[in-house]
Amino acid sequence: MPDTLKTQAGVPFLRTDDAAFLGLPDYPFAPHYIEVEGLRLHYVDEGPRDGPTVLLMHGMPTWSFLNRHIIRDLVAAGYRCIAADHIGFGRSDKVTDDSWYSIARHVEAHRVLVESLDLREATLFCQDWGGPIGLAQAARSPERFSRLVIINTWLHHDAYTYTDALRRWNAGWQPGGVFGDNVPDPFTIGTFMMIPLGMMPARDLYAVIQGGKGPELAPGEEAVRRGYDAPFAGLGHAGHAGPRRFPLSLPFYNPEGGAAADQARDYEVLLNWAGPVHFIWGGLDDVFTEAWGRQWAANYPQATFDLLPDAGHFPQETHGAEIARLFLERVAAGR
């Protein structure tokens, strides 16, 4: 069970019991913490301290667990891998006030992390909301980053066209929406994740909502489901404020909370990025499509683009070893 509600500088938050994170599959990493606005922000720090540094960013509704396969393989290749959990996610504290969350706050928390660890010549891996949050670090502190790896994400700007799938996702978290009304009860973040990972058909999610029982999962799939549920174990509705807020921060719906103007500036700044940039894209993603990924990559004459044709929106989970291999091959080739 979680500790009781805590308050720091007037901000209420919950903290997941450490026992929830015991025995997760392929996630043997020791926790590390820094303080941001009086809150505890968790990060993984694995591999040799004198190795080349990689900063891996997660999005919604995941945490550093998503990047575990990439971390494993890059550490084996001699890299130092750092992967934080946004406030409201993973082993970080969970502010219970939905209105506290904003993309600007997430960006600032990672700025504190990057500066606290004094990262230099780092490679950034970013996906989903890790794109706007992580790419802001590279745009605003380019001296700390040398290489970008961009995976199924975006940066808001005037020419960007939001897909119907993303607009449906936003609508699903609004009051009266299927997710806004049903997470965490009757289904959980881990249960939801089974659908985009191909471990459960969408029809079964709706069966759960209607009072039915979800399908039996294979032991390996059940372990993955538990990994995505672990951060919210015992926290109830209040502990899910972070995941709720991300879909409602999309700039077409919430320009201020989604840092629309900041994202557009970061996009323009990064058009001048001269370092290596690698796009690795899940081809089955209907939220951030292959066509968008290729369009974005075309802005960079030095860019590489690797398509994972059978991967969806979360390729780190389903194709983590392949992502690590592609990255290492590109680096070895001098790209």
C-alpha cells in the first residue's frame, strides 16, 4: 500500500510503495533520486560512468520500464544509460492535483536532472511525450547533447497535422470519455497497455468496461502488464493524475498546458541541428505515422531513417533489442 497523502510546499502527492517494483521482468535497476520542487524524481543510472552517455525519455502512460531492453543492450556495449520517470509516473512522486501538471513543468524537471548530472555529449532517445520534453533539452542546451534518436513522436508547430487517432485519444480522456471515466476502475494502465502491445484485442477492453473479465494472459504477458501497473499500485484515482493530464495537454486542445509556443520554437531551433540524428519508427503507429516520421527526417540531410514495419506506437517494448542494434550499427558506421 502507498504511504498516506503527503504535502510539499502545499502540493499534495502520493508515493508508491517500493514493494510494487520488486521482481519486475528485465528491470533489475537500482533506483536513484533527485529533488525537483520538493518532489522525488526517480531515474535509472546504469553502465560505466566514463562510457558514452544516453538519456532515454518515456511518454504516456509508461515509465523507464519501457526502455529496459534498450538499456540492457547499450550497457552491455559500454554505454552509460540514464532514464528518468516523469513526476506522476514510475517511481517518481505522484502529485494528485491534475492542474499542477504541465509540459513546461516536465521540461523543467528534466532540465534539473540534466544539469544535476552534468550530462555532456549525450545521446537523447525520445518517444511519445518524451519528444517534446526531451527535444526541449537539446534545443535549449545543445552543448550537452551530441546525437538524437527520435522514435514515434512529434513537436507541435503550425504545419503539423494531428491524426484522427490522436484526436480520438484526447477525446477518450475528456470527461465522459472511455478512459477518463474508466481508469483506474474497471481497468488499469497495465491492462490498457496490453492493447497497443498486441497482447490483448481492443474488444476485450470494452468487455471489461461492461463488467466482463479480460482474457487470460500468458505468464510473460502478465509480467509485462504488472510492470506497467506497478507505479500506480494502490494509489487509486488520485494517483493517476499524471497519466490523465498528458492527453489533455495536447496543444490542439490545451495550447498553454501543452507548451504549444515553446514546442514550435524548439522545432524551429532544431531544424538547424547539425549533429547525427536517427529516426527509428514503428510503421504500424496510427498516432505518429510513418509518413510524418519520414517528412520530419527529410529536414536533415544527415538523418538516417530505420523503419520497424511490424512495430506500433511503443517499439521500445516490442523491438527494444532491434532499436539498440540499429543505433549501435549507425554509430559504428560513423553516421
